[in-house]
Amino acid sequence: MVARPREAASQLRYRRAVRRALLLSLLVACGGDDGATTPIDAPEVPIDAAVCGDGIVGGSEACDDGNADDTDGCVACAFATCGDGHVRRAVEACDDATAGCVRCTTCAGVADPATGHCYTMVEAVADRAAGQAACASAGGHLIALDGAGEWAVLAPLWTTPFAATWIGLTRAVDGQNQWRWETGAMLGAATWNAGEPNDSGGVEDCVEAGGMTGGWNDLACTNTRRALCERPAWTIDPATNHAYRTLYALRTHPEATADCAALGAHLATVTSAAEQAFVASIAGRDAWIGAFQGTGEGTWFWSTGERWEFTAWGAGQPDDAGANEDCAHVVAATGLWNDRACTARLPYLCEAD
């Protein structure tokens, strides 16, 4: 259940007063057989006191989802965090001090203790598309070497004979020296080998890392190399403790819905201006969200069943081009929404409450 936002103090006191009045009336109704009421001797609880589990955020509570589930984002009316001893569904793989648990992540390769990202090597050589698919099947993507110190973390994976390896960098514009990571980020600092990239034959649009220092070379995407994968951690919205993660495998909207559900999450539902601003800030790629159009044209729904009240459509959207655009995605360039055919294949944004 989604944690509710803080209510105005007056509204909170009113709702608790109503509940207390109902409770008192029930106690009176359940008096002795002769109809006499049973005295209520228990001390009166202030109507504005926070009661954990009542579904209302109050007092010092960070959240109150009204349930006792310790695997969601709200545990005992406090935001679930790594280190609280409870494994958060979808977001955490572990939450203890056992070997192999690094920032609540388990990793078959090398985990970065600073970020919780997991790096693994696919040793089987294949073309870039197959390497990309292998990383996606493990819940990650070809590595984006865009973090300071990332290469030092990877050293244990970079062993003799330093075989050439696909990384997640491709040419952003054909014929031009512009490069983009699979995550959508443009290339910043680079470690090209001398004379590279040279786009030999005009077909070298993908990148490998190799040699003793892991220097980069551009080459045709049809070459065969092993693949270096990165599985990122979830991004937490500090205001709500909801967790978000973009998966870069290309999926239809129904497939993306199923993939998020398999993780214990759902396609992102953006239900407020604050959440929209957060989602826009982390959108690196055009990605599906959980909005779809019903059988009645112009009627939109969230896949979670939450009420359709807030929207952030881009200019002129939704336009239902071809009377076939029944699903919505966030546009990385603007952070706003666009409708598109549900059969289109896009990355997708999952959310864990």
C-alpha cells in the first residue's frame, strides 16, 4: 500500500476525533444486557496523538501504510532503509552483515560498496546485441563508465589476458564523434586509445575496452567480444522513500508491466507534481510508465489502480496518432509524457512503494 503524505494538522485531528467518537458509540452500544452502558475508565488518548498502523501519518511518523508488512518501504512507521534488518521487497537482496551482502546487494561479480552497483563479466564472446541482451537478462546493462573511481572497483574482473570487452557506449549521431552510454548519458571523460575513435570504414559505432589499462576502441557492432555488465541500485526519492529503477531491455508496455511485477514492483505511477519532478530528474532514456488508455478513448488509467488525477503530458499530447497510441512513456529530453503504441519497444521505469 502506498504511504500517504502528511496531512494538515487540523484535518488529522478531525479524522481522529471522528474515529474516537465512533469507538465510544460502539462501546456504549455493547453495554450490559439490561441496556446500561459500561463505564469507560481508560485514560483518554489525545486525539492528535500518532497511532502507528492507523494509515495516517502524524507526529514523528515518516510513513504509515496501515499494515504490518516489513518487506515494503514503510516499517513500523519509519522509512525502510538499508541496515534496518528487513529485506525490502524488490529493492534489496539482503539486509544483514553476512558475506556477499554489500549495501544490501548480493553480487556474483564485484559490488561497489559506495553505490551498491554490481559488475559482472559475461565471458562468452558474442556480438554487441547479444552481449547487451545477456546483461539485460541479469537485470542490468552494458557498463556505463561514467562514475569517478569505477575503473578501480572493476580491477578484480579485469584479469589476464585482458581480453577485449563490450562496454555500453555507442555513437550518438552516425558519422559524428558524439557518444552516448546505454543509460542515456552523454560521454564525459574518455580513455580512448591513441588514434581512436577513427570510425574505420564508416561502420564503427560501438566500443570495446581492452589491454592492460582498459583503453577504448571503436569497432563494428557485429564483432564478437565478451561483455561487461552493470546492475545499478534503485534510486530512492527521499520525500516518499519510493524506489525507482530504469531497465534498458526493450519491451512492449505489457511486457514491461510483467517484468516490473516479477521484481515485486510496478511500472511507475506519477501522481503528483513532486513525483513528476523527481521522475523527470532521473529519466535518462525514453521509458514506459504505468499509464494506459482504456477502451473508451480519452480515458486513462494507472496499472496499479491508483486514481487518475495528475498528468504531465508534453505539448499537444496525448494525440493518439493513428488511433493506436494507448500507452504512455516519459520523454527523456523533457521529462514529460507522450502516448505511443503499446507494442513499441522501449526501456521502462519500475517503482517500488
